[in-house]
Amino acid sequence: MLRTHDLNVMQDVESLFHPYTLLAKQRETGPLVMTRGDGIYVEDDQGNRYLEGMSGLWCTALGFSEQRLVDAATRQMHKLPYYQLFAGRANEPSIELSHRLIEKTKHLGMDKAMFANSGSEANDQAVKMIWYYFNAIGKPNKKKLIARERGYHGVTVMSASLTGLAGNHMDFDLPIGDRVLRTASPSHYHYAKPGESEAQFVDRIVAELEALIAREGADTIAAFFGEPVQGAGGVIIPPPGYWEKVQAVLKKNDILLVADEVITGFGRTGHWFGCDAYQIRPDIMTVAKALSSSYLPISATLVSARIYEGLTQGSTRNGVFSHGVTYAGHPVCAAVAIETLKIYEERDLVGHARNISPHFLQRLQALESHAMVHATRGTGLIGAFELVQDKATRKTFDAASGMLARVQSAGLEVGVIVRPLRDTIAVCPPLIINDAQIDELFDKIRRALDLAHADARKAGLMP
Ligand SMILES: Cc1ncc(COP(=O)(O)O)c(C=O)c1O
């Protein structure tokens, strides 16, 4: 019900164009306005409190009230609120942050960090760097990019083209151009053939990747983009052996690997990076979100020495490397990111995520006893479950039934925020969550499922 007496709500409906929102419905319902946060909880303008089971958009790793980040921003605001990095200029926080990021990723082969504001931009500039690199080293035909079904790399024209989700393409006239090649998602749950083991599934999709490369010609393919764990595509945990075999194929064909660590970076998998969790050795990494616990927008594209040298050669020939955004390495955002990294270290939050993960995964798995849940999966502190109408046949709900949205709204009623993604419900709490709060998270999810189940029965959708 639209709260027509509420000025905020009416101004929202009149003026605010919401991203990723059912636009017509928004006019009827108005917004859910959050006004404050503490720890892993947020509170709306009606005083309702929610356990933020998605860390906002998979991002507020330190929760919603970390005073040290506020202080870091304030200090930097007073000292130097803005200065750019163009033309060899710098500010102190962006230098320190790049140093810390490279220190943390040196073992993965990273050598230089270029900043931007969002995950989408970080991936976008990765593409531009790759194209520039292959021109610089005299391989101008090597330009195509392989990206996966269910991959999510953002929404700018190029990063949305890499994204492998229909909604990001439909009527946006994307993917743009003909340089994006699509390969399989490593989701055994969704795409295994009847009776196919995980190992057989991996062998099949890796063989399909090899066939794609052979068909297109390795000398035309520049890079492969992948999230170590696919997030928005449904929290897809790669089966054992997947990354090892994919990397072997890429190496053999001299195809660069871009690890999109926008969700998996900084502890989400119980390791500093998804690359550590799956022994991935990328040429480029993109990071954002938990880099600043999302208190301020900042992202980075990290590149290996080989890529940086190539780009330097190109710039020696072409002149200025003509890429960069006004706010790249913004000193206030960088100061907050430095403080965030310090907190991760001091509190060993990566170790905490790893230690607490078994409890998280065990409570997640216990949802499988619920009538509407068919399967669960997770790693570290990220997980998901599949919502089904019929467990025996794995039949999912029709989109028109509104049951996925119902689970989300039932969650709000009982005070927990989760996120529906197609037939999947994702869970990704702040890394600071403790054991008791994990119990609260899953108790509430179960109550939300019970409410949704009761509605499904009333509507005759389930026995
Ligand atoms: C893996 C991944 N890459 C890129 C992005 C895009 O980041 P942003 O929304 O900051 O542009 C996201 C956002 O959810 C993401 O999950």
C-alpha cells in the first residue's frame, strides 16, 4: 500500500528512478526506506528492524556502524577532500591503498592497481586494457572475450555485455558488437545431464570451451572473464577441478584470465580472494564492494606485470594512456578502503569467516528439510537455496506465482533480508556475523519460508 500521507514516499514515487526495480509496481508500493543501521542490522523509517542477510548488495562486510570508517573518511575530508590521479598526480591514500592491494595479491601475480568507482567500471576498464594490450604487443586480432552463462560483471555497456543474464540484455540492445563469446556456467545443479557426475560435467563443459576456442580461433580470443564463485547468477559454487581445467585450456591457448572478485574478494569465501580458494592465477583481477565495506564507492582493476608492461609499451608509442575517471583513487574513498583492510587484518575477519562457515553451511543445509527447499549450496559466508513447488520433480514456481518475491516479503515481515535470483534465494551476511546471529538468520529464514508455504497452500500451488 502506497503511504500517500508520507512526504518521503510520495517524493520517491514522483522523482526517484530506482535501479533494478519493477518500475510500474514501484509507483503502487513506494519504497522501503532504510534510515539507520547497526552491526548486521538495518532499520526502516517505520522502526522495523531487519537482519541484513545480503550485506546490502553482497558488500557491507563490516556491517552498518563501523565508527573507524566514519572517522577515516572525516579525517581525510578535512585534510584533502579531493585530488585526482591524472597526469602523474597523486594523493596519499590512493598510493597507500594501491600498495596494500598489491601486497595482498602479489602471490596471485598482481603488480599494479588502477582505481575506479564501481565493479562495472572495473570490468569495463579491464576490457579496454586488454584490447589496448593486444594492440600494443602487435596481436591486434586477439580481441574476443569469453564470458559465462549466469556470469555477472555489471551493467555498463561492456560489462553488461559480458554479463550472461537475459534481463541485462533484453531491450537494452546488448551484448554490444560481436566480441563476446558465451560459454557454460559451472552449475552442475542446473545443467548436468541425467546421471552425469560432477567430474563428467566438468569434463564436458571444459571440452565445450575448448571446442569454442578451436572454432573461433585462439588467435582471435583475448580473455576469459569469470567470477571464482558466480554470485548474481545464483551463487554457483564451481565443482572440484573446474578452475584447474579451465586454466589449463586458457594457458594452452594464450588467453588471459580475468578474475572478477567483486563479490568474492576480501574474505567472502573464507580466503582473502576467491583466487586463493580455487588456486586461480589470473592476469587481471577486479575488486570493489568489500574493498571499502561499501561505505564509499571504490573499485580497482589489478593487472600483472606482463599486462602493465604491454600497456606501457603502447603508451610509449601512443602518448598518454587516455583512460581514467575523475574519481579514480578518490582520497576519501581510498582512506576508507585502507581502514577497511586494516580492520580485516586486525580482527582476522577472513579467519573468522572461515571458522564460522561450517555453522553457516550447516544451518543452510538444514533448510533442505523444508517443503519448499530442494537443494542448498554455499562456501565461506555465501550461500543459496533452490525454491521448488514440488521437491520430488524439482518443479519450480512459475514466475507469475510471485512465490520468490513472497519469500522475500515474508522475510521482511519476520525481520530478515534475503534476495531472490530466479528460482534461487541468496544469503550473504556481513562477515562480522557471529554464531548466535547465524542462528537468528536461519530461524528467520525458516519462518519466512513457513509463511510463504502457507500462502502457496492457500493458493493451491502446494498440497
Ligand atoms: C561479480 C560482480 N561483478 C561486478 C559487479 C558490478 O558491480 P557494481 O554494481 O559496483 O557496478 C557485481 C555487482 O553485484 C558483481 O557481483
